[in-house]
Amino acid sequence: MFIADGAAESRTRDRVRRAIGEQGPVSARELAKVLGLTPAAVRRHLDALSEAGMIAEHEATVAGGSRGRGRPARSFVLTGIGQEQFETSYDGIATAALRFLGEHAGEDAVVAFAEEQVAELEERLVSVVEAAGEDITARTEALAAALSAAGYAASTRPVGEGTGLTGIQLCQGHCPVRNVATEFRQICDAETEAFSRLLGVHVQRLATLAGGEHVCTTFVPTGALAVAQRPDPVHAPPATESTHEERSSR
């Protein structure tokens, strides 16, 4: 019985950790609601994760510098150690391979590789996004759901309501290639361009896990900025040899 209880406790703790990766920064109360646990149970797991160095308290910034009355609820995000629980043993090999490619074939070869890899992900996501219709919000939510299914722990949050910067923050709590992208930001750049093509609007990457933030954040405009300069939503196919040759000749 003790072993079974211990295994159940471990699985629940892993659920809490993964929820923080997907929803963070998130409070204990919000976690309890999302996971269907009691606040006391959530706090117990938060204490254990904090002691293990997997989560940290998030210091929220409030517009205008005013927090209002009362103390704000504590919220949590994953630390680098918490993120590493998602990583694979292939990161070192992939990083070494890209270093070799850059040293022997040049920077353009690394860019071409990043674009081709992201194009494969884009090809898997395009049908889901297109099925959501023309509304940018619906397309972004569909993209987040598809990314989560692919292991990116994605979510969306409306921002800037009532201002000229109305939009959606597309957040990714996990990046399968975070360690590789830390050295090769070309992967992040290629992913951002793919999001623009998928959503049919220019997006802006605000933060990345590879850059040391607790989440990848992409701003998707839905107001006036969304229609100011819409890119061609036609989806580019994966890079080919001829594409690589053209890039090298520039």
C-alpha cells in the first residue's frame, strides 16, 4: 500500500509540475481548480517542488506600479531544473551536430536546417489552424491546442484589452529543443516566422525559454495592428536543395 500511495503521490506531483509549465505563472488556487485537487494538497506538492529546485515564486509586475489593496496571490513558474525534466538525451548530440554544420557548411546551412525542421512542424499544424476559420483569436487558440498536443504545453491569454495594442499572448511552457535553441536561436526565429504564416498576421516573439525566461511568449495582434500589414497566409513548403543554393549565393 505504501508503494502504491507513493507512486500516486509522485504522479500527482508530476501533474502539478506539468500544469505549472503550461499555465505558469499560476497560483496554488488556480492549480487546485485546474487539477481538481484540494488547496492543501497543491500546497504540499508546491513545497516539495520548491525544495527540489523545480519551481520558483514569480514576481509579477503590475502596470502603473499599483498592486491595489491586499497582498497578491503567490504564483509559480518552472525553473531551469524543472524544465530539464522535459528534455531528452538527444540534446547534446543535436547541439554538436549543428555546431559541426555551422563550422563546415556555414551560418546559412544552420538557418536552412532550422527552417526545414520548423516547416515539418508547420505542416502538421496547418490543417488544425485552417479549420478554425479566419478569426485570428480562433486560429490562435487552435494553434495553442495543436502545439500542446505536440508537447509544447501551450496556452493563450488576452492582453491589451481597451487599448491600441489588443492581442493575444501565445505562451509555450515547454520547448522540446530548449537546450539546442539556447545556442542556436535560428530555431526560435524560424518558429516565429511559421506562426506568422499559420495565423496570417505578423507576430512578435517577446520572450523565450532558450533566452532564460520561464515561458516562450509570442504576441499576436488582434486589433488595428492585425490588419495594418497582414502577410500572405500561404504556407511555405520545407526548404529544398534549390532553396539552400539560392540562400548561399546571396
